[in-house]
Amino acid sequence: MRARLGRPDLARWAHLADVPVAEEGSALRVTWLGVSTVHVTDGTSSLLTDGFFSRPNLLKVGLGRFAPDAARIDEALLLADVDRLDAVLPVHTHYDHVMDSATVALRTAAVVVGGSSTAQVARGHGLPESRIVTATPGEPMTFGSLEVTLVEGTHCPPDRYPGVVEAPVPRRTGVRAYRCGEAWSTLVRHLPSGRRLLVQGSAGCVPGALEGHSAEVAYLGVGQLGVQDEAYTQTYWDETVGRVGAERVVVVHHDDFFRPLTAPMRALPYAGDDLGVTMERLSRYAERDGVRISFPTLWQRSDPWLER
């Protein structure tokens, strides 16, 4: 069968870019910064999932070695108005999630938090041991006014680079050095307001893993979801959105991450995913369950708990 050429047009879902802009009195603000990079802050405490800003092109990733791009990282942090973070939390250790995490932490006085694979990447990228936190799955951690719980999950198939990272990863290396490691569901609770957020960076789940957890809002990774069968997609929705009782879903990890963040946003090509299939299915589930489904707006500080 010939591979389908082209890619979905994101303009098809422009009407779903309806996450409310944060107001002056918003208790918690959330900003999407491409792929599964999500900034969460109340103005005092801040955390960031992934922090992937280098976004090397396909040729570099496929054929060569690459390293964090300091200029792109600094530009993204400036555009996002992020100068200090309490924690950077990669959702797993493929390069398009963890590659820049240690560099971002070094620039923002943050710790990097994750499993043993995340720790090995951070070590290889020059982060001091005192700023590497190895999480215990299911155990809450507190960063200022934000409580974070990492629940172990799995990567969406196919996982092209499975396994754990067993040794420090040098800053300049190839894609194969970035094994998946632990894949996390990241649960955030804002202690003063009680607001809860799920960041599900990869479209994989372990049935029952999120039992007993709740979140009003879910930032839901959909990368590669469009090439799965209906049963897989249904289970993924039920075990993430349904399990935590989310009332709003914001779709992430749908963008072509081989392009810089400052270039016009495009969907992943049909060669690797089909966002149209994903959205047709998720829209049905959302209507059935009374869930509002949205697309994020890049760089926008949003309050997904607000009604519009």
C-alpha cells in the first residue's frame, strides 16, 4: 500500500481553538509551547513538562547527531515569558520530550524530575546531581504551591526506541540514545485553589493506573493516535479523560515538531499520523461524555477552567 502524501490542514479545527485566555485573577495559568511542553503557573510557583524547543529538522534527526539549540531555547523562553521554574518534568525520554530539559533547568534554576532514564539524560547534559529528582511513582511531590504526582504509563505504539537509558547521554548524540524510559501521566494539583490538571504527553495508557485520581482539565497527547484502531483509541480516552473525570480536553502533540516554534504551525504528516481520524473519534467520545474538546493556542496564557 502506498503511503498517503500530505498532511491534515489545522484550519479544519480552528473553531476549537477556544481555550479561554487567562484573566488577571485566574488562579492557575496554562500555556502550550508545542508537542507536550506545557507551562503551569500561578505567578509564584511554576513547572514545565518537557521543555522541548530545539526541534531539529528531519534530516538532522534521521542522519546525524544533534544537540540542544541554545538560541531556540532562549527565544522560546523569552516568548513564553518564562525566566524561572521550580521543576521541569519530561513525560518520557524520547528526544522530542527530554532533549532540552536539562538546558531549560539550567537557565531557570529548576530541578529536573522523572525516572532513572530522565536522570541519565540530565547527568549527560551537565545538570548537577543536586538538581536531579528521581520520582517515586504515585507519590506526590510539592513544588511551592503545586503538587505533582507521576503515574507510570506506557508509550503509544509503535515505540521506535523502547527500553531504558542506562548511561549518561551526551549533549550531542543521535536519536537512538534517547530510549523511551518511563512514560508518565503527570498530575498537577494547585494547593491554594484545588484545581487539578492531567498532562498526558504520550497517547498510551495502563488500564486502571489513574484510578483514584481526578482532574477537571486534561492536556491530552494524540501523537500517533490516528494510526491506531478504534478499540485502542476508545480505551485510551476512557483510561485518561474518563478515568480522571475531565470536563475539558485540550489536544496536544499534534504539531510537526521538525519545524521551529516560530514557523507557521502544521500538523504531523499522514506518513506518521492522521489527525483527522483522531479528531473524528475523540469528538464522538467528547459528545457522548459531555466533555468540551479544544485545541490550544501557541504562547497563549490560558485558563482552561473558565467557561466561555
